[in-house]
Amino acid sequence: MTKQASPGPPGQGDQDPWAAFGYLVAGVAFYGFIGWALGRWLHMAYLVPIGIVVGMLFGMYLVFARYVFRGDGTSDADSAATKDKDDGSAPERRGRDHRGEKK
């Protein structure tokens, strides 16, 4: 059997909304559990909601880091805007930082 290639560009990953949902739920569950365990061990019940909030924030960070902001400092909205303009009017991004200023 041969392995079929994914239809998207390599390295982009799947833009699956269930994966984003999984990041959010896993963050809340993991850090909520850590907060619960530490709260039971240290007899501090307020660590559970702190763990849940921290997990929610980390999950949101992972979703934004993976699906909104790419590793090269551009967002998906920037890449879609420059992908539509093939007439050469899009500014060149090489040698520029994440704000578009020259390095």
C-alpha cells in the first residue's frame, strides 16, 4: 500500500477545528488536574481554579501559535493577502522583522 500525501502545503498542518478544541480541553484538563493534585497535597483548594485558568490560557496560546501566527512572524491573514496578489505589488518580506521593518 502507498501512503497518500495530504492535500495541503507541507508543514502547514491540518486546519482542523477539532485539533484546536483538543488543545483547549487538554490544557484545562491537564493543568486542572495538576491544580487539583497540588491542592490536595498542600490543602489549598483554590489551586484547582488557578490550574484551570492557567490551562485555558496555555491552550489558547497554543491555538493562536499554531493556527493564527506561523513561525516566520506572519499571520495566516497576511499570507492569504499576499497569496492573492501575484502582480508583484505585495511588499517583499525578506530582511524584515515581524512588523515589516527592515532589520
